[in-house]
Amino acid sequence: MTTDSIPVQTADARPAVAQKARKGTPSGGRRRQLFRHPGAGRQHHAGPVAYILLGIAALFSLFPLYWTMVAASTDNTRVTQTPPPFLPGPNLLENLGKAWQDAALGKAMLNSLIVAGVIALSTVLFATLAGFAFAKLRFKGRNILLMLVIGTMMVPPQLGVVPLFMMMTELGWGQKLPAVIFPTLVSAVGVFFMRQYLSEALPDELVEAGRVDGAHSLRIFWSIVLPIARPPMAVLFMITFVHAWNDFFWPFIVLDMSNPTVPVALTQISAGYVRDQSVIMAGALLGTLPLLALFVVFGRQIVGGIMQGAVKG
């Protein structure tokens, strides 16, 4: 056998063979396109059925507020008639002024603003701190403490009313706003909520990078955790504020009519022998307006924060 019969692959032929091989294998960009979901990157538009369903849901959601306004704008006789009125009446301003005066809603709204604001801010701060500790810090008894925190959600709050009332009386906080604020400075629901979010949204690498740079835990919390946790913090603040504003059970026990919150003050309107339903509805409408204003002002930021957190997740 001569050497002429042995095929020799020259240097010029090697690139051609490699180029053919590369043609048979999809490139990185093409490979991503092959495994890409068909609907990825496509903007979806809602159809008419979706708009109809959303409109119906919006009508059902707004109807209680509309009915409250209708009832607050009529007199007591018209409200109790059958069928009830479905169009606003001419007595709205008169009933609002009477409810404002009878229930002393000016002081009640100021008290509710202080109570709800302090409770919401403290809950967001402490729940975020505890959520970060349970999610990313390693210490003895972490899981046991977390189970204890979650277990407190199973205990009805009515069981602790008597010892809590005795404690507030011993501290000299009877009929004062601190008796409403301090027992609810943090909630187990908020701690669990922030812990679940930070477990997924906060990478361990960021925490370790902060440790390498010499930052302590509070510095990591301030510089790394807070910017990431803004979306759930906004949601938790809104939920806690609304709950504290509408809370009636504990403020009704520990406060009196000389220093009430809005729900406690509204009981003064319905304390008479003959209840004026239109004035009661006017007071309920006044108590709802601050919450509506809060959502109108901060609703866009809250919804945007939720969407941003969902995209990051």
C-alpha cells in the first residue's frame, strides 16, 4: 500500500469540517430560541369577556360604598322603606355634619391616625427585621422560635383580653392610646409574610458579599435587605394600617368616649333609643374616606411594588 492511497486531511480541510459540524449544532442564540416558550415576550390582550367580568367584579366591589353614600344622603324614614332607595338624596351634607358633631369624629380620626400609623410602621419594621433573621441568619433555636411565632396565630385574641387589660391597668395606660398601640406593635402574620418573601427574593450571595466587605447584620439589613423588601413592606403597611383603623374589639374595651378611635366613636351615634340609620351611614362614610384617600395616593406605588416583586421573583 502506498502512501498516495491514504487520505490526508490538510489544514485547509479542517476548518471546513469544523464549519460543517458547527452548522449541524445550533448556536447559543438559536438554542435559546429552540427552547423558548412560544408565547414568551408576546404581549397578550384581554378579550371582551375579560373586560365584562372585570366590570361586573368592580360593580360588586363598589356597590357597598355606593349604598352607604345613598343611605347617608336620605332621611331615616326613606332608608327603612321597601324597596330601599338606589339614588342619592339631598341630605348628605346635613347628615355628615350631624354625624361629625354627635360622634366627635375630629378627635376620633386623629386618634385613629396616630394608632394606625404607629402600629403599621412598627409592624413593618419589626416584621422585616424578624423575617430577615429567620430567613437568612443562622442561630440556635431558629426553627423552634419560628414555630412558636406561627403558633401564636392559632390562639384566639379573646383569650388574652383579661390579662392584657389587667396589665394595661397596672401600667397606668387605661383609657389611653398606648394601651391600644403597644400590644399590637408587631404581628406573627407580618413576620411570617416577610420571612417567606425574603427567603426567595434575597440571594444568599448578597448577604455573604456584605459579610466579606465587613458589614454587620444591621448594615446589611439597611443597605441590602430594605431595598429588596420594599414591595412586601408597602403591602404589609397597607394591610396593617387598614386593620388597625377598623379594629373595634380591643379599643372598645380599653378606651372610652372621651378618647375614642373611629370605630368606638361610631357607637355613640347608635347609642340612642331610636337609631337614625342615615346618620349612622354618614358616620361610616366619614370613617371610610381616609382609607380611600390613602389608597388613591399610594395605590399606584403599592401595586407597582407588588408587580416589581413578582417580576423579580
